[in-house]
Amino acid sequence: QNVWRCSTSAKLLATATSTVATGQNAECIRNYEKIYGMKTIKRIAFSVICLISCLQMVVAQEKLGKEYYHQAYSEIANMLEGKAPLSIRHAVFLAEWAYLDGNLDYEKDFCEPIKKGADYLRRLIAVNHWEKYKTAKQIALCNFFFYPCSGNGQKPFEYDFSNEFPEDDWRYQLVSRTIKIHKGQCHSLPWTFKLYAEELGANVSLAHAPRHCFIMYKDEDNLFPENWVNVEITAQQYQPTWAIKEHFAISDSAITVGTYLTPITDIQTVACQLADLALGYYHKYKRYDEFTLRCAETSLKYYFMNPNAIIIKGKSLDAILQLHLERNRYLQDAYTDAIDLKSRQCMQDLNATHWTQETDELRRKWQQSSDEIEKIKKNVIIIK
């Protein structure tokens, strides 16, 4: 009974307070009407409603976008775990499909143009009687990418110097864009080459250099002075190993452990797509979090000597730690100790790759203008 009386008193007090507050609010509204006019108040109210609606739409879109990312992760992880057929093409599609919020068609944007190109390459080999070469498919691919021909619509695949997007925009890295316009950069061009090779059945591999990617294949016909041919797609040339080592400041140790200048397997290639999935997520949402950490950790299970994946893992751990510290008022606890231990291990793993740390001097050295690339291309002879 006492509880009921206290509750009733509280309700009466709340009602009285609410009545006073309502009267005060009404008085405020009348004052605003006198000062600003009813039309202004309506415009402000409308603007507030629009702002709230826009924020709700943004939240809903981000939620849907993350669903694409989680689906892409699951399908790529299933390939690596042997639960689904391994397909480099489909892995690339999934990573870009998630970034583009599902606005990408696998058949139309990937399968059809790649199959059409591979059919042309088979005819090209037959017409030129390249069957005598064990590397006939690789030779045909280089001609298809480097020279104008009917099969590529008289548009060879070239480095993209356009200013269509901001300099660091992730859309420059999309293989689907390169397949469509035959222009790309040091990521999308060699990956596109690999997809055409996969369809044609050509034995080529992706390989890495610091912030760069190129193609390698075995010289089974003894046409080159080295056992492996290094194909630089961005400059449309073959490069000797010493030149790549010098240009990218690659140590012998990095080659020995398999970080740089090493052909990677198809499983490692698909694992790279999980790292790319995480990078696309970062560029889209401007943050590292549990999702990017999950992508990096799974990727590293199948391709351990990948500095990019290790760096993503480290930055994800830093972001997770910062969020935890903000919530627990920057106190050290078992969780912060566990994250700190993982971060230390990340640094050890990164050092074990003997990666080349980027400097301003190296960055300037690696940047090539269109004129420089044209000079290189003039000195290159492609087997015909």
C-alpha cells in the first residue's frame, strides 16, 4: 500500500511537472512564431525531418552493404577451406561485388568478356602456328594485352593515367573496370591478365613487389636468359629479375622467404582476395574493425608471407583496441593485454617477411609518367 501511494504521488508530481513543461514549451513556440514567423518554423521542422530520414537511409544502406561483405567473405573462405570449387575469377568478382553494393553481374561483367577473349586467343595461336611453343598461350596473352588487334577491339591494355576519380580511389583497383575499358593500374592489370590466363588454361602466376604486382611464368622454350619470365603489364614489357630487385629495393631475404618475386599458388591468389576484400571495406567505410581482422586472419592462414594482410591485421587490432579503451576509460585489463600481445606478434610476422618499407624517395622512384612508360615500350620486342 505504501508503495502504491509513493507511486501515485510520483505520477501526480510527474503530471504536474509535465503540465508546467508543456506550458513552457508552448510559450517558447509562441515566442519563436513572433520572432521568426510560422513559415520559418515549418521550414526548420521540415529540414530536421529530412535530415533524420537521410541518416536513417545511410544507416540502412551501410547495413545492407555490410551484408554483401559478409556474404563475399563466406564464399571466398569456403573456397579456401575446400567447401566450394576454387575459382580466382569468382573470388575477384565477390570482392568487387561487395564494394559496389551488389551492382555487378558475374556473367556479363566477368565471364562473357573473358570467355570471348580466350576464344580469340585460341584462334590467334592456331593462325600463327604457335603450337610449336610450349608457352604459346603465354605468348598469345602478351600480344593480346600489349598490341591492338581485333580480339581486344584495337584497344590494348594500358596504364590508366586518367583523372576520373580522386587519386587514391579504390575504383581504380577494380578488375571489372579494367576488363571493360582496357585500362588499369599495378593491381588491376596483372589480375586481369591472370583471369584471362585462367580461362585459357595458361600456366602463369601472380607475383608481388612492394606496392606492386606482376606476372611470372616458366620459360619452357628457353627464349629468355632466365628460367622465369617476369611480365610487367603496366609498362607492357618483360623485365629481368635484377631490374625488379633494384627498382623496388627488394632484398634477397624477401625472395628467399617468398614475399617478393615469387610466383604464388592459386590458393594463395584466392587468399589475396580476402585481403583485397578488407581493403575495399576500409576504403568504403573508412575504418578497420572486426571484419577486416577476420579477413586478414583467414587470408594469412593460406598465404602467410603477405605483408599487406599482416598490415591490415595490425591496423585492425589497433582500431579494436582503441574502441575498447574508449569504452573502459583507458584502463589496462586482460583484453588490452591480449590485443597488445597479438600486435607484437604482428610486428614480428611482418619483419619475418623482410618487406620493403615505403619511403618518400622510393615513392617518387616508383611513380612513372606516361612519357616514361612510352619510352620503355619502344624498347620492348614482343614475340610474334
